[in-house]
Amino acid sequence: MQEKFDPLVAEWLSFVKNPNFNLVEKCLKFAQILEYPDLDVEEYIQKIAIIGKSLKESISDVKNPTYLISILNEHLFQNLGFSGDNDDYYNPKNNFLNEVI
């Protein structure tokens, strides 16, 4: 059992020692170590980058924070269809970035 967590501990140590870490990459690496050994981390990084690029284009000129939040909400929830898990909110899989993207 300990061996399963050795890569996780190593990843965590590299995470906390580097102030310039990539949070998306680390979340996906943790998912890969804990639950999804065949996870293509780069594929999900690209998916998230595409979402970020489309958001950046939508908000580049927005100065009003309230309007900014409304644009972000519209884009994520209406345009891209993101939503909470109403059927099984506490399912641990809802914590893995690759499951919610």
C-alpha cells in the first residue's frame, strides 16, 4: 500500500518546494497517481488551455468585477455546460479535475 503513495508523496514534495508550480498539472498528476494511471495529463492541460483562451478573449476588455463574474458564469455554465453534480454531490470523483472537465 505504501508503494502506491510513494509517487504521490514525491509529487507533493515537488509541488510545495516550487513556488512556480502549475496547479492544473499538479491536480492532474495527483489524479493520475491516485486513481487514473492511464490519464493523459497533457491532453487535459490542452483542454483547459482552450477553455482559458476562450475566456480570456471574452473578458479582455471588462473592467467591472460584477460584469466580469457574470460573463465567466455565462461562459462556464451556459455555454460550456458546467454544473455541479446534483445526483451525487459528495462523490469523491467530483474532486478529480479530469472527471469534471
